[in-house]
Amino acid sequence: MFFRLLPSIEYTKSPISYPFSESDYVVATNFFKKYTIDENIFEYAVYFDKYVIQTGERLDTIAMKFYKNPFYDWVIAITNNMVNPGYDLPMDDNAIRIYAEDKYDDPYSGTHHYETIEYKSVQDVVLQPAGLYVDENFYTSSHTFNNGASLVTIPGSTLSRPVNNYEYEIQKNEKNREIYLLQPALVGAFVSSFKKSNKYTESSDYINKNLKKTNRI
């Protein structure tokens, strides 16, 4: 359904002959037509529901589940800024293991980065949040905090931890599970906005609202 909503473009075939005739042009879908979501759609951002993708689910099965139409999978992809759903969707455990082993020389022992561990004062105030990226120097050095009672010096290895390559890929993969679904009542307005945005306006290359002509570079 998504590709049917994109406009087309006539481009010249090579070699280029002159003057041009209809046979010198090929009609193709214009994948480079950029779509910007109507700002009015975002006024209804409260109507986006957070959803956690389960292993094995695809965008078309999620679209069928929520919109009763598997062909609205593209709506989910666009509203979540997915460039390539094949890579933006979470992988299963076996796939992520194979991916990590292929990507890294040492997926299980090699350190990808260091990240902080939460540290609180004696009054239970967070002095250092968890999950911040830090460098190896932070990990190997000592750091001084006022813990609410006195100044204390704490080794970086207590305040942070190494994250190996495999663990990093798992973390990244888990983030891909969280998406936002436009509530069904707003899908019609979104599709209408998409259709309207993908119409050509009159110009020197204009043929009709769904087709324009351009020279191949």
C-alpha cells in the first residue's frame, strides 16, 4: 500500500536522444519524495500508545492487531522513523548472537564502552545516575563525592562498569522493541495527510499531480 501512495517520476534512459520522445522516458516510483508529518498530527501526540514488540512480531502483524489492516505497517514505520524495518526491528536471541559474533573479533570479552552505576548520598539523593557513558580513564581513576555526610573517595570501578560488545548489542536490540503506535482513530487523518503531501505542484517538469518528468543525471 505504501508504494502505491508515492508519486512517480519520468526519467530519461541512456543514451539520451534529442529531441525527447515518450519512448525516451521510463516511469519509476519516486522513492526520494520526502514526507514531513503534518504538525497538526503532533498535536495529538497524547494519542500515541507505547508498545513493546515481542520476538517474532512484524510490522504487518502489529498493524493487523491494532489497525485491523496489515497494509498499515508503513504507518508504523514512518511514525517511528524507521529507515529500514528489516534492521530496525528487534532480532531474536540467536540472530543477535550471530550478528555480534560476525561484527566483533571478541564479542564476549571485548569492552565496547563503560557506563556509570547509580550512586546516592546518605540522604538517598542520586549523585550519579546510572547508564551514562564514560571512558576508561574514569573507570580506572578515583572520584571524590560529598555523600551528604563527608567527602568520600570512590574508585571508578565501583562507580562504573565495562559493557562488552555482545551486551551492547543486546541493549541496542532491546531499545528497538519500544515503538509508538498512532491510535486507530487517527490513522485515517495520517493517511490523508500523507497522500496530500505526496502530490506534485505545478512546475516546468509537472505532468500531473502524480507524475513529473526529469532528466537522468
